[in-house]
Amino acid sequence: MTTDIAQEATGAGDRRREQRGWYFYDFACSVYSTSVLTVFLGPYLTSVAKAAADADGFVHPLGIPIRAGSVFAYAVSASVVLAVLLMPMAGAWADRTGRKKPLLAVAAYVGATATTAMFLVGGDRYLLGAFLLIVANASLSVSMVLYNAYLPQIAEPDERDAVSSRGWAFGYTSGALVLVLNLIVYSGHESFGLSESAAVRICLASAGVWWGAFTLVPLRRLRDRRIAPGGEGAVGSGWRQLVATLKDMRQHPLTMSFLLAYLVYNDGIQTVISQASIYGSEELELDQTTLIVAVLLVQVLAVAGALGMGRLARTHGAKRTILGSLGVWTVILAAGFFLPARAPLWFFALAAAIGLVLGGSQALSRSLFSHLVPRGKEAEYFSAYEMSDRGLSWLGPLVFGLAYQLTGSYRDAIISLVVFFGLGFVLLARVPVRRAVAAAGNPVPDRI
């Protein structure tokens, strides 16, 4: 009896150690999502593209006329297409070998290197900026397949909402910290003897350095588990593995129903995240300092929001809490459409609302899905999840870019995203999650 208790305590201690290491990958890579994707790169790459544009405001990569203001959105969509090609191979390789860490390291450091190289983007080199964005974004998506697949292995079923929410909270904490440093560099660039362009490029590159440095923590603390027998090479079987996973999911139609709902509403979330700075700078005519402060506000409130929604899920269940957040997202987009130009206070209010629902809606979606994954198939199922999270979130940016391409109005582009949240709400509401958890062969938590 005493030996059993000691072994259980040791196991719990090891699990908590892994959980703390796991949190730090959010701490490492979330800086890319905030400083690069959400704040600086959109407006900066747009300005670089405009410097290369003709008199009508178009650039011509491969002879194709594209509005300079659509380059960033199209590059985000292209990065997702590349991620779609790579993520199935990552999931298959991890499940066949049980070694997630080496691939996590490769993906993380390719992404961190591409982000650091953004320091070289300047003048009219918009194609270099678009290329580095595509590489960094795709690398992040691949790394998140492996990162998310650890969750069912390092947390018991009743812990996952809290562990997932803490991971997001760590990410938003690091995002806020680095944004404060970015604000100091950008707002005081003249006193540092820097041009505005140089300050932006330093902020971009610093995100890559941060990503690479803090990735060392999870690489030291997480451990590999061999959970599936080896087979044919993962590179050759990646897509076949994905097809097999989708066929296997046919035995779990409720899991597929959740993935479909998540695919739809998360496409809207990812598009808002990536295109918010473009909307603020180009349509609302807000300066870069205002955008940094707004996103900093999002980061600070997202920590409280992720933890707060995690607590709400304990009382009301993850599904109901997510549904409530989707209703708030719809109101946010409607308010954003009518937001007046050059009104930073109203923009800050909108940013505060986004912060309160952003982390929680994503963290609870991840933890809810972890209950729907059959044991031993974590990496391949999370590969499909990550394709819904990042790999298939190409439609929103594409719609956003096309709307601006055709109308020249970012307001028309932003209001088009409401359909993603409305349809996602309906699809998620129809999923009986308790039955879905039981059908996957997992214990059903008291609240879900």
C-alpha cells in the first residue's frame, strides 16, 4: 500500500514537471503570433508591398496583378496550404516512432530562424517577406501538431481544461511581456538612433530569437513515448496515414462533427487574429503605437480570460462556455464593422472584448477535443485537429483578401467573417459531447 502511494506520488510529480515544461512552448512560440502575425508584419509587409506597387496600387508576382493591400492575407493563406502538406507527415512520423521531440525541435527552429531573418525585409522586398512568413507560419503549424499531441499524455481527463488553459495563459503572458519591450523600442526608436523601419525589423527578429531560446525548456522536460508500432516511412505514409485517420474517424462520427464545427469557427478566429492590425492601420487609420497598446491589452486580458473561462467550464461545461464565446465573437465583429476611424478608445474597448474570449475559446476547444481522441492515436488525431486549427484556416484569410481585392474596403472584408462564427455555433450546438467522449472509449468528466 505504501509503495503504491509512493509510486502514484512520483508519477504525479513527473506529470507536473512535464506539464510545466509543456507550458513553456506556448511561452516560446506565442510571441510570434502576437508580435509578428498580429501586430507588426501585416502593416509592415503591406507598406513594403506598396513601395513595390505600380501607379494603380498593384504588385505583379509571377505576372499576376494583386492589390498591395491583399499581399499579407494571401501569404497567410499560402502558408496554410504548405502546412496542409506537412502536418500529416508530422503526425504519422510521431505516432510510428513515438519520438515527437526531434520533429518538434526541427519545426520550432526552422520557424524561429525564418522569423529572425525577417530583419532583412525592407525597401521593396515584399516577396522575401511573404516567403519568410509562409515558412514561419507553416513551421509553427507543424510544431503545434506535436505540442498539442502531448496534452492527453501529460494530463488526466479531469485536468485537461485547466492544463490547456494554463498553457494559453503562459503564451499570452509572454506575448504581453515582449509587446511591452516592442513598445519601448518602437515608440523610442528615434532616441535609440533607429529609423521606424529598423525598429519594426528589430521587433520582428526578436520574436524569432525568443521563440528559439525558450523552446529549450520543453525540449528538456518533455519525454517521448513509443505508443505505436513502427511501420513504413512516415514521409511516404503521411497522407495515407491522414486518410486512414479520417477513415478511422468514421467510426467516431461525433468526433468528426466536433472537428467540422471547430474548423468553421476557428477559421474566423484565426482570420481576426491575423488581419486585425491591417484593419486597424488601413481602415481605421490608427498608428502603430495604438495597435501595439491594443494588442498588449488583448494579451493581458487573454490571460485572465483563458483562466476565467477555464473556471466557467468547471461549472457550465466546456461546450456551453465555448458557445457563449462564439456569441461574443459575433458581437465583436458587428461592432468592428461600425467602428469609426481614428477612434483609439473604441478600438481599445473592442480589443478588451477580444482578449476576454480569445484564449478561453481556443484553450477549451483543445481540451474538449482531447477527450474525443481514442488512446494511442493522439498524434494522428491532433494532426487532423491542427489541420482544422491552422492547416485548414485558409478560407477566412482568402475571403478577407478577395473582399478587399474586389471592393477596396476592409469593412466589407471584416463583416464577411460573421458567417464563420454563426455557422460554427450551430454546428457545435448539435454535437452531443458526453456521448462523443464515451464513444471514443474515454472516461466522461462530470462537467463537459
